[in-house]
Amino acid sequence: MTTAATEEILARIDELGPRFRERMRGLDETVAFPHENFAEAKAAGLHVLCLPTEYGGAGLWLPGNYSAWYEILERLAWWESNTAQLLQVHNHAAGIIAWHSTPEQRDHFMPRIVDGAFCASLGSEAHIFENGAEKLAAELTKVDGGYRLTARKGFASVAAIAKYLMVWAAVEGDDSYAHRLVFAVVDTESDGVELLDDWQMLGMRSTISCGVKFDDVFIPDDHVVGEPGGWVTGDPRTFSCAYAANHLGSAQAAFDFIAGYIGQRDDLADSEAVRVRLGKMDADLFAARAGLRSTAARLDRGDDPDECEADAVRTMHLAKEVVLAIPYEGFDLVGARACHERYPLGQMMRDARTFTLHFRDDLYLERLAQLALGHGFSAKGGRGGSTPFEVDPIDAGQAHAGA
């Protein structure tokens, strides 16, 4: 994407952003989905960012076209992280459908998505009211003309408004789950689909990332997308830099609020101790953003996917650190008044704490340690935000062939 095209999308976001931010507190208080934001985002074309250009999309999150996607996500999150995360999920799901579909499936799904059929991505099987380790078990049972699905998924962002539920599920067989994985594109209004009322959360409340039950749901053959295992062996993309971009935008928004508040208080602005802490926040933001831009540039060049993802994991760790630290430390700098709901810092902190739990930082750091110890690194070979299951690193390395 050209710089001019990127700037034009960013200008559209900046036009919508003040309204997104104005609605932020009310949506949080009422635990309501941002329907108005989504209607405006659709009118601005922010729902087709990861669709191929030949279908009217912007062609982002595709080989050679990563950097602009992350810049756009960061700007969206600066204005309002919940809406940014929802648009991120929809665009990723739409992009996965586009990448893995047959030409006939693309001709079916792409025009409908362009017309406003939003997509949710249902991978997680961690459930709100249950304890224990997550284990993916959703499996498609073959029947005449298609498949049957009985399963339960959790954390289904966008489901509240989605036309399509893109379900990560495995076909029957003896191979590992990862190598049987396909994407079932389920119409939300299908018989046997139930959205659960189970979203009572600390933060990210307006995402309404509810659970979904599938009770013997029929899925036609032409609504099952991808070859078994294609996400691991035939798609070099991951979600890591998108998470990092959202965290950076949210962290920058918190920093800008803190700096603006301090700048209006002579007693704070004249304090060297306060200025030092503010300066450290600035430097930490710079480091995380430099990591993101460097990794995105490598992705644009088509560098080795495993090396790129190792950098993406490093970036995501830095971005997670900064988005957790800045709002939290901001309370010490701003003082007790920051706790009042008229200020956004409390929601920023709650949203950051909730959103950063999409991935376990210790899992990612341990994988980096294994790389440092000479055991290698596979982009899709370890459990984390892009692969919610264990994968044989050797098999995952076949993804290079799909790059």
C-alpha cells in the first residue's frame, strides 16, 4: 500500500476517532457493543482492510503489505482500544477466509463481507466459569453434503454483530489436531447456534466477547475453508504484531493523557522526579514501537517467517510491558483524582490488563529462551496467540512453502 493510501485511511480514522472516544465510557458502563462505531467504520471502509484488492479490499496483512496494517491498528487503538480490537478480529478472520478459500468460495464470501457481513474468529475453548488447562476439541463430523458440529467456544469477539462465525475446528482423522484444522464458516442464524450471556469482565467490556455453543449445527461443504493443517503448513502469517500494535496505541493514549495532565499542573511539571518518570515512559514507548516497525519491515521484505515471528514475540513482550506499566504508573504521577471516572486512566488500565491476557507472556519468553539456548524457533511451532495448540516445530516449518 502506498504512503498516500495509508495516510488516507488514517485520516478517516482520525475523523471517526473523537466519536469513538466520546462513546468509550458509556459503552464500558453499560457493557454494550459499539454498534454505532461499527456502522461508521463500515461506511469508512475499515471492514475490508485485509481483503484482496481484486475484491475491493485494501490488501493489508498480506505478503509485502504488513506495515500499514499495524500503523492503522495502532491509530485505532489510540482512539479506542475495544473497537480497535474488534476491527482487528474481524479483519483477520476475513483475511483468513480470503487466503484459505477456493476461488469459488472467495467469489461467494468476499462480496458479502464487503457489503457488511462481519466475521468473528472462534478459536479459544477456555470457558469463563471453568478451571483447568485449555484443550481444543472442536471436531467436524462428516455427513452427506457437509459436516455436523457440536462444540463450545469462548471469547468470541465480534460474535454480537457477526454474520459469519469462523470456527477453528478439526476434521476427523488420526493426525494431530493442528494438522486436521480447518475453518468452518458458520452463519450466526444457523439452527443450533447459541450466543451465551457470559461476558462480565474487568475490562474490554464493550467487546462482548461471549461464549458460543454449537449443538449439532449443519455446515455445508462449501462453508468449510482451507486444507487440513493449512494454517500451520501453508500460511506464514501470525497475530503477534497486531496485538503489539493495539497495545502500543493504547499505551500512547495513556501517556498522552498523563503528559497533558502534568503539563497543566506547575507543581508536577516542575518536579524533576516526575519528569524523569515521564521521560522513561517516552523511551519505553519508542523502544516498543521501534521493534514493531522493524519487524513489520522484515515481514514486508519477505524475510524468513520464523525469524520474523521471533522478532514479533520480542515486540509483543515490549508492547505488553509498556501498556501495563504506563496507565498503572500514571496513577502515582496524576494522583488520587485519576481514580475519578471523569478521567479515562482507570478504564485504560482495566482494558490493558484484560487485553494483554490474550497471550501468556511466560510462554513467549520461554520460547525466546529456547532460541537463545540453540534449540531454534518456529513461528507456528509453539503454543501461544497464533497457535492455541502444540505443533511439531519441524512440521510447522513447512509454512515457509506457503510464504
